Amino acid sequence: MANQPLFNALFDETERKPLTVSQLTNSIRIALESRFAAVWVEGEISNFKAHSSGHWYFTLKDQNAQLRAKCFRSTNARIRFRPADGLHVRARGKLSIYAPRGEYELVVDSLDPVGAGALRIAFEQLRDRLNAEGLFAKELKRPLPVFPRRVGIVTSPTGAAIRDILNVISRRTSTVHVLFSPARVQGDMAGPDIARAIRFINQYHERALAEGRTNDLVDVLIVGRGGGSTEDLWAFNQEEVARAIRKSAIPVISAVGHETDFTIADFVADFRAATPSAAAEIVAAREDQICSALDNLGRQLVRLTRFQVVNLRARVQEQALSHAFDEVKSRLTRARRRYEAASSACDASMNEKLQDGRERLALAAASLDALSPLGVLQRGYAIAQDASGKLVRDAASVNVGDAVSVRLAKGKLNTRVVTTEQEQ
């Protein structure tokens, strides 16, 4: 009776019909996937390979065994670090069988590093890779404009960052204009949205430049958000955002409100501000501070001018005491003496001529006086004039009874003709 099952099997058609390898493998796959639909496995990664299709292939191992694993592209896009050989990880997935090889494998849908956070590993890997490419080089950093007229802003339209930035700008200056491109700053799609907003403002700037609208050019770009956890700020650690910042034609200020830690955006930007408000203070310097600076410069200029005057005066005095000045002074003294001698000679000549003129004038006056009628009158003669003032030279020119005036040396006689006598 003990051999009854074997005996029956010789005549059982079902037991005698074999399964194909594919059928057996498929049955095992179904059993495995049913039994191990969600399992966590911890081990060390080896033989990691990123296929051109985007899928990842690697092996999980410990000291005594190994397990093949794969992670499809649609899944690893959500994993925030890149696996590497030797990295100790914890993987979650389902067991299945790779039929062409008849090997069982783990199809991974979640992967976390053990001992260090996935975000920290992802941050360090991207930081090192971009640094090796030269994206953080100091020579690529552009200076910020001293007096920006238009500032671009990329941040959330509902967060505190945009309110803080606008408040600082409106309070500190009336000459800075703002171009705001809203973007999500948290969540799975935040990174692409930030990169899109950066490109949008650059396209606006490039169009204004091409059309010659200089007043519409964007002078500086603030990209950031308020503080938060590492997960909250992760969008600013994404490669797409880093490359958009580096490609920007406009100088970029990274203003992620996390003072103690740096983000990838901080490394690649032209300037890092600790907070959005600090970034706004950088681009909106107080106008009264500018005026004060100009006033200080003016006072310095006055002091320097006074110093130059004092310095030049001292140099003149020094030259005055030098031999050259003594020689010039001697020549000037001799010239003054020659001038004084010439002046004295001129005065003597003028006095001599003036005296000669006086003497000649006196002689002419004496001669004139000798010929003067008044001189004749002094000698006892008189001058007779008729009523009309004509000189009476002939007695026949007047009649008896005519009025005749007689001019003497002293005084005058008014007479009337009584008789006339004619000269024989």
C-alpha cells in the first residue's frame, strides 16, 4: 500500500503532463508577487547602472546573499538622490521574476539612504557635479548695478517674500520699478516653475533690448522665498533651477530665507542674500543715503582743494626764499632804479621847458602891455567916443551939441560939444 501513489501516478494523465519553463516561471512570478507585493529590503548597492532608457539596474547585497533590483524611469524621477556603488540603502518594492533569465528580482518603487538623508545626499551630489562643471566659478559672478531702475522678482504670489520685498522697495526708494513673475516655490513642480519664471523675465529683457526700449530693461533679478525646512526649500536645490540662474542674462540675487544653510541656487547666483528683505535692501538703497554720500564727497573735495591751496602757497613761499627768487628780485630792483632815474630826468626836462615857457610868456605880456591903449592912457592921453561908441579922431566928425564920452586912465567923462576947432 505504501507504493500506491507511485502506482497510481503511472496511470494519472494529469501528473504525467509536464509544464513549460515559461508556465512554471509565470506561476512562480504570480506566487512571488502575491506573497511579496510590498517588502522592505536593506543592503549595499553594487553594480549600479543607469541605462539610456532612464531605468536603473543594481544589486542589493549583504555578507551572505545578493538580490537583483531595478527601478523604472517613471519611479526614479521621484527619488531625490542618485544611487552609487557602496551606498547603504533601504528599498521598498515587490518581488518578481525576470523570465528571460529565470532570476527573481526586486522592482523598486522607493529608495532611501541609510544613515544620511536622501535630500542631503542629493544636495551634495548635485553640488559637487555642478562645481566640477565650473558653474560656481568666481569669474562668472557679475557685479550688481549700483542704481537699478527695474528689478525682476521670482517667488510665490501668496507668500510673505513678495510682500516683504515690495514693502522694502516702496519704503526706501521711489525710482525702482518691479517686474514680478509668480512661481510655485514648494512641491514637486516648483523647480520647473521657478526655472520657467526666470526664463520669462529674461525673454522680456531680451525683447526690450532688441527693440531699443532701454527704460524697460531689467537690471537685476531676485529669486527666492521665505524660510522653511530642507524639504520646503528643495526646489532651490534642483539642477534645472541652477542652470536657469547661470544662463540668465540678468545678474541674479538668490534670496532663500534660510540663513544657516546654503542652497544650490546660492552657490550659482551672482550674489546671495540671507532673506528676501535683505535682497530688496541691496537693490533699493536709500536715496537719502546716496545724498549723504554725495555730501560727504563734496566736503572731502573742499578739504582737498584747501590742502592743495595751502601746499601751493608753501611752495611759492619756498621759491621766494630760493636763489632764483633773489636773482629776480635783484633784477627788479635795478629796473626800478632805472625807472626812477628816467622819471627824474623827465621831470627836470619838463620843469625846464615849463620855466622857459613862463619867461617867454612874461616877455610877450610886457610887449603886449606896452602896446595896450591902457598904457597910453596912463601917460595922460584920453579916448573920445561919440554916442554910438565910435572913436572920435576928427573934430569935424561931431557937431555942436553932440554927446561925447572921454575915457581917461581912471574913469570916464560924459561931455557935450560946445564948439569945435578944425586943425589948419
